[in-house]
Amino acid sequence: MNSFDLKSYLSSKREQINEELGSIFANDSSKIIRAMKYSVMAGGKRIRPILCIAAAETVGGKDQDVIKAGCAIEMIHTYSLIHDDLPAMDNDEIRRGQATCHVAFDEATAILAGDALLTLAFEILSSLECIKENHVIDWMKVIHTISTAAGYKGMIEGQMQDMASEGDLLCLEDLENMHALKTGALIEASVTVGAILGNGNIHQIQQLGTYAKYIGLAFQVADDLLDVEGDPNVMGKNAGSDQARSKSTYPALIGIEQSKQFAKKLVNNALKALDYFDNKAHPLRAIAHYIVDRKK
């Protein structure tokens, strides 16, 4: 574990993902494509597609088995950010160190760019290029997993709860449930999809799902802490927005130090779920630590 070079691993996987994403938008310069590309190629940690790849590797799969699925998930994540930033929602003007999509273009274009990224993701996931004849059932499971995580039973319901709770102080159970939907659902889907396409068995998929539940929540706790303590110049977005909107967060409910301890507990639980796996799970182990130690 100590010898695993996470920095190089993340850099290598990001390069693969960015190259694949770049190729998708290479041959069109229409306004909608420019808006989509502007948001997708703005940078970002690419943590969801990297988790997809790492999960596949953990069960013996290969990068090429999951790269397109990972990119589709990243498009869905980016669509959600474009829409979250809109004036009707969080009204943010900075994302990933640059003007948000509706500021750089206009509000209508941003809405359509988000819609287009969501639908393009499923165009890719359902393409014959991805679905080989003997893996049709697996790809159907993948499409179902991702659509459920991104839809009204997952990410969208989480966003609805987040907006509805502004100005109210949620209890810890309700806060955890909200974040399991808003942030955790797509992270869990990323890991599950990697395990499915890597040809993992049922027990492997279940263990990786448990790992993903814990790191999904840990990711949100870390985000809450960064909104209080993070450096906007490093994060590429403004800090303090949660407090400004009177949002329920872990630091607001239990304090900064207890939030940090809770994040560590979640990571330890995630790591226990990986005890079943050998050294091929080292990337997932290292990513669990990275999620709570990151600065952006």
C-alpha cells in the first residue's frame, strides 16, 4: 500500500479520460457543442470515471472495458454541475476556476448544454460500439444503474431535498440520506458499473458497493469542510456558499473537528469493505484517503 503512487495513477487515468472526452467533441464547433465542451473539458478531478476504472481493475478488468462508461458518467456529473450553478438553483458564477456555463454563454444555452450532456451520455452507453454481443445484459445493468442513480430516485431527489432544506437545520439522519442521493448515488454507480464491466462476481460487486457508499458520504463531508476551510484559489470556486444559503452541513451540525473524525471513520469503514480484495484494490484504498485529504 505504502509503495502505491496515487499521484501518478490519478494523472495517468485523467489523461486517458480527457483524451477520450476530447475525441467525442473534436469535430463540431456549433454553439451547443462549444458550451458542452467548455464545461466538460474545464478540468475537474475526474474522480467518478477514475473510480469506475479502479473498480474494474480490482476485479480483474481493464481500462478499455470501462473508459466509455466512465466518460458517460463524467458527462452526467458535468450536466448536474451546469444545472446546479444556474440562477434558479445555486446561482454560482465560478466553477473549476472559470466562469460557469450560464455566465460564459447564457442561461438558455447552459440549460440546453446540460440536457445535451445527459442525453449524449446515454447515447454513448447504448451504442453498438460499447455493447458487444455477449455482454448485452451487463450493459443493460449498467444503463439501469446509472439512470437510477442520476434520476428522481437518486441525484435529482437529493438536489430537490437540498434546495427544500435551505434555511432549515436538518437532523443528521436526514442530512445523510440527502447526501446519499445527491452525491453518493453517482459515486456508488461509478464503482458498481466498473465492477460489472470488469466481470466481477456478485460478492465482489456487493463489497465494492459497500465501499462506494462510505466514500460517497465521506466525499460530501469533505466538501462541507472545504466550503468552510478551503482556499478558493485552490478549489477553483468560492468558499462559504453553504453558510450564505443557510444550508445544513456536517460542520454546521456537529462542528469542524467532529466532521473530520466522522470522515475518517467513513474511510476506515470503506477500507474494511476492501479487505476481501488483493493488491489490485490498492488504487481504491488510496482514493478513499485522497477523498478526505484533498484540497479541492
